[in-house]
Amino acid sequence: MTQTDPVGARRLPRFIVVGSLAAAVHWGTANLLMLGQMAPLLANVGGFGVAFVVSYLGQRHWTFTAGHLAHRHTLPRYFLLACSGFAGNEALFYLLLRYTPLPPAIALALVLGLVAVATFLLSRGWVFVRR
């Protein structure tokens, strides 16, 4: 995104590519851990941890081209954002399953979309900006 691209039209496709790659890494890692007899909820945390590295580095260096910013500035913010997104994802998914008639696949798709939009906006406006 340049100064003349306030809505992020140039960065959004990159954000989607990096996010999709991180989601695939998350899923693959969690499944490998479960094949090794790790409990599913713990495997999910492991998958999140590996995917976090992929996501942070991809978003930092490719999507937001913020390599000039210090890791001490961007990493804690991105970690807080990612953990909040993970917690929000689980909470919203639970609420939709419990209180709506939505099938799980549709509820999860809605949750993933909402969390992705929030993550993009907060990454663009808070994590990868120079203050």
C-alpha cells in the first residue's frame, strides 16, 4: 500500500496469499502432530505456533514491506494480534455453533472471514506502521 492506496488494494491480495499459506501450514502441522498421537487441542496450538512464523515473516516482508521496522516494534504487536485473533476465532465459532442453526462449515467460514478482515486492518493500521 502506498500513500495513494489507502484501502490496501495492492496489499490485500498479498495478505490473502500469505494468510492462505499460513493456514495450510497450520492445518498440516496440526495434522502431523495428531498423527504422532498429540491431543487435537494441543496439536492445534502447535500448528498455530508454526503458522505464526510463516504469517509474521510473510506479512512483514512481502505484504506490508515493513522490513525497515525493528522486530522489537512489530513482533510483539503481531503476536498480540495473532493470539487475539486465534482466541476470537475460537470464541466466535463456539457462539455460532451454540446459538445459531448454522452448519459448522458455514459458521467456520464466517469466523475465518471476519478474523481475516480484522487482522488485515489492524496489521495495516497498527502493527506494521512507523510511529
